Amino acid sequence: MGSSFGGINTALTSLYAQRRGLDVTGQNIANANTEGYTRQRVQMQSQVGSLSPAMYAKTDGLGTGVAVSDVQRLRDEYLENRGRTEHGASSYLAAQSASYTAIEDAFAEPSDTALAAQLRDMWGGWNDVSNNPQLSAPRSALIQQSATVADQLNAAQDSLSRQWSQDRTQMSAYVDDVNVTAGSIAQLNDSIIMANASGLTVNELEDRRDLLAMKLAELTGATAAKRENGGMDVFIGGSTLVTGTTVREIDVTGAKRLQDQLSGADPVRLVWKDEPSSTIQAGGKMGASMDTMTTIIPGLSGDLTSVTDNLINSVNAKHRDGFSVDGSTGLDFFGRNPDGSVTVLIKDPDKVAVAGASGTLDNSVADAIADIGDAADGPDREYQSMIGRLGVSSQGSTRRAEIQAVVTEQIDAAREGESGVNLDEEMTNLLTYQRGYEAASRVLTTIDSMLDQLINRTGLVGR
């Protein structure tokens, strides 16, 4: 009798276990398209009878059924750490490539309206003046062409300044996002640690936390490590951003404009709020943005300034020694406004220096200035070298970003294969647990029939 009732309990534990398996499988199917969800599996464990028999408490040595010991979260921590690393590298290279593309769009080379073409037109204007020194029209056209070159130089510098300011604004937004995300991870750590201590399942909370950790990896190149109590520590550049329930916030300080960055008085920096003197070496999108603001754009701005100075100095040196139609001499052709922008100082066509001596139209000065365009150390060659270096850097960045994207996709495929929901597999599990549930129900029915025979029919022979 006791053994029969024990059989009922065994079948009942199976019903509970198979139903838990059905519930978990249904959860997997329901979240097949949920971002960051990790598939789960029930871990079943056989229950054993008492191993300490007493006079009136003996067992036959058989088990007492099955129990769900754990609902396992099928995620490989090595692949997750590798995924965060690769996503951080991919985000860095993609953001850097996008910055280079924006800069190339600003210069728009090669183009009929870009600076290189405008310089060629200006030197052609000096040739026209040299060929017709007595005419005013070529000199008027030259002034307009030169003004266009000055505007193009100013526009290029303004474009670099605007892109720098956009990156600076974006960096402030990134900082706020990082601090909020880090705070969310700390809150999840608190919930997970307490739930683990109580023996509760925290799989969905860990999914949310891993999703936030991946976001930080893409923003800052952050890495993460789990503790034995279930908490997660997050690091940026080797320093702790989140440890347990504690968050160390970051901040961006320094220059607000490209001009301030170029002055070097207070360059832009990513720092810890509690230690402003300590600079953070971030990766990901923020690392790319910092490199753009501190190296790429300032470098190009300096190169463009060098081209501008070369143009101003080379033209002015020859123009000052020349004589104009009205006899003027010692005049600069180009100059700078108080804000540093380039301008054409000569507004009157009769002030344009043409000859090497007063009262003559020997066109030697105009001809010498026209030759600057072909000089090996002239502004044109310097500008071409600058654009060439920009193109090589941009192409290299794009190629590295494409290669890294392939690596990241491969890691993501491995992560998805480990933790993603496979609907075919889940349907198989669904049928398996369903058959297990039906079999346990059949055991209960059989035991019920046996007990009915034993209790209600024993001793009724012959009636």
C-alpha cells in the first residue's frame, strides 16, 4: 500500500517536472525574436529514497521521482567577452571611417568646384594678366578668382570646425548615456545578487544586464567580468566603471571649439568625475570621437593652415616686389582678417602688381606668380599631398572597418548558435516534454486502477 502511494508521488513529481519543461520551452518560443534573450533549459535530477533507515522507516531503495534542479541559461561567457571586445573594435573603426568620410565630403576632391580646381583657375587668371598686362578685365577677373580661393579655404576650415563641434556635442551625449547605462547595470547587479542569495532564477535579469554591457562595449570599448555572487564588474581602459552596486561616473572636459583645441591651453579630455586629472583611454564610438577631436581634425586643420600660409606668403613675396599699372608697389595681395580667415586685400584692378619695374608692362611679376602653381614647394603641391594623405587614411580606415565587421559577424554567429533560440529544436523539446507528461499521467491512471482493484474489489470473489 505504502509503495503504491509512493508511486503516485513519483508520477506527480514527473508531471511537475515535465510541465516546468513545457513552460520553459514556451518561454523560449515566445522570445525567439527578443533582442538579447538567451535560451533556457530545465535541468532535471532524480530524487533518491531515504539513505538512513529506521525501524519503522524503511525504503525499498527505489527513487522517489524527479525534480527540476535548475533552469540553465545557455550562454558562453568566453564568447560573450569576445563579442564585447569585437563589437568595441568594430564600433571604433566604423565611427572613425564615418568621420573620415565626412571630412572628405567637406573637401569634395576631386571636383570642378573644389579648392584644387579653384587654385588652377586662379593661376590661369595670373597667366591671363601676364598675357594682357595692359587690359583691366583680366585683372578684375583675377581678383574674383582669388576671392573664390580665399572663400574656399575659409569654408574648408569652417567645415572642420563644425565637424569638431558636432563631435564635441555628441561626446557629451555619449557621456550621459554611459553614466545612465552604468547605473542600470548597478541596479541589476543588486537585484541579481539578492535573488541568487535567495535561490531564485535570474536568467532574464542577466539577459538585460548583458545587453547593457554590450552597449557600453560599443560606446567605450568596455570589458566585463562576473563575480561569484552573480554581480558584474565593468571596466573602461583598465579602470572600474561599475563594481557591484557602485558606479564611477565619467565626464568630458576641456575645449568647446576647434580653435580652443588648437591653442592647446585646455584640450578636450575624457575623465572620471571623482578624479578629473585622470584621463580615460576609451575605445568604441567614444574613442573614435576623441581621436577625431584630438588628432585627425586638428592635424588636417594644421595642414590646411600651412597650405594657406604657403599661398599667402608665396604670392605676397612676389607681389610686394612688383609694380601695378598706377605705379603702386610694396602691396600684399592676400591677408588675414582678425578672426584668421583669408581675404584678398587688393580690390582695385589697377593695384594688381604686374611688372618688375615702374612704368613698364614687362609682365614679369604676373608671370612669376602664375608659375607658383607649378612649384614643387608651392601651395598646390602641398594641398595635393594633404588630400592624398587624407584619402589613404580614409581608405585604410574603411578597409579595417570592413575586415573587423566580418570578424564581428563571425563571433555574433557563434554567440547566436550558443544562446539563440532555434525553433526546430524547441518544437522537438516541446514534443519530448509533452510525451513525458502524457506518460506520467498514464502512470497515475494505472496506479489508480490498481488501488481501485485492491481496495474496492478484494474479497468480492464469488459475489
